[in-house]
Amino acid sequence: MAVLDKERVGAYMARVRYDGPLTPTGETLRALHRAHLTAIPYENLDIHLDRPLTLDRQATFAKLVDGKRGGWCFEMNGTFGWVLESIGFEVRYVAGAVKRADRGARALDSHLVLIVTVDRPYIVDVGFGDGFFEPLPLEPGRYRQQSLEFGVSRDGEWWRVHNHEYGGADSYDFTLERRSINSFAARCHELQTAVDSSFVRSTVCGRYERDGLVVLRGAVLREVKRGVLATRVIADADDYVGVLAERFDLTPAGIATLWPTVHARHIAWVAAQGCRP
């Protein structure tokens, strides 16, 4: 697909509130990665509002930028990769396998990851929900960001990103095989429709703030600041709508209708744990 024109690149930069250099350097890459994660939330609300998610780049760009919504990995990394390509970065799209260590082959193609080469290759990912804040070098090691520790390891052709200790998923794996966005079509459909998909079972939103990370999974709000985790349960529909608006800048039509299901699932989860709500 053709790169974005100057006007559309400008619209993206305004959306993420970035007015720095656009030269394809490591510094620019890190700055844009941070800007995207603080401005555009990770979210899967459309799945629960019965609105199909697409791999079409034009539609996804319009949703995230013009519509001021967030998205999941295919939308977030698909749009970010397109922007990076449009300003001169070398971008490779690869397939991630979330929790492959536990799920094996069932995890394949469950995530979209970017490999961006500047002075050296970097793992770039604005679509993991609660993942790293800045690109990670494609080199085994431990990397500390925002008082959280991440890791990169390698086993043959497979690379693994280790999430921080409070992450919703502990890791994902990938190889460097180049993929097209459209090659994820079957998995994109499956992950938003299958009854056993985690995206179908629960709503989730995630966003970096200036002093930490905030994640709303179902009815539980989790905040990590200076390496310390705090949680609270959403009280009611007004609280739910308010948190989405105030912490994630999300006000999609019909959002209040999700609360009865979100609350019911939380009560069922609490009962299964054998503790009080």
C-alpha cells in the first residue's frame, strides 16, 4: 500500500501530540513510540459492542486518528507501522505468539509485531496493551523502563519478549519471517469471534500515563506507578463510563450498555476464586 501523504502524517502527529523531528532516527522512533502509547489507548471495546474489527489500513487509521479511538494489536501496530514507513523507516511486520510457552501452536499468529531497523534492529510494539514503553533492542538482555523490567531472549529462530511482573501476559514469541498485514485475516476474525478467545471473554483497555501504566480489565482497574501495583473494582455503570472517559479518553457510543455484562462476569470470576467481590 502507498505511504501516507503529508496531510495524513500530520493528522497522526496531532493525534499523538508530537511536534518533534520526523527524521528516521532512533531518537525519533523512541519519541513516537512513547507518544503513541500515552495518546492512543489499547482497547478491544468494539468486539463487545458487536462492531467487527478490520485489517483495512484506511479504516483503522480513520478509527484511531480521526475517530480518536484506540485499538488492539492489528490496529495499533498496523497504523504505527504505516506511519513509520511513511516517514522513511524500514519496517518489517512479523507474527507474534502470545504465551507460546504455555499454549504452543495455539498461540501462533495471535499478535502483530514490528521490527524496525535504524542503527540496529529494534522490537517495536504499541499494541500489547501493557508492554514496553520504548522500543527494545533485538538483542538478548534485561531492559528497565518506567520502573518496570522487560527482557528479550532467544532460542534458535525464536525470539521472546518477557513482559514486566504485573503484565497481563507474561511473554510473546516471534521469528523474523516477514509477513503482510492481510496474512493475519483468519486469526483476526477468530480472535474477535471465538467463544474461548480472551478478547471475547473480557473487555480490556490499557494506556501509559506520565507517571505509570493504567489497565482496565473487565471491572478491575490496575495502576502501576513507580513499580508499585494498586487495584480497585469499578463500583457501577457511572464509574465505569467515567473511568473510560477520564483515564483512557474513550467515549464511544453505547459504552454504558457494556456494564451489566462486565459486572456479571466480574461477580462470576470472584465467585470462582472463592472470595468476596
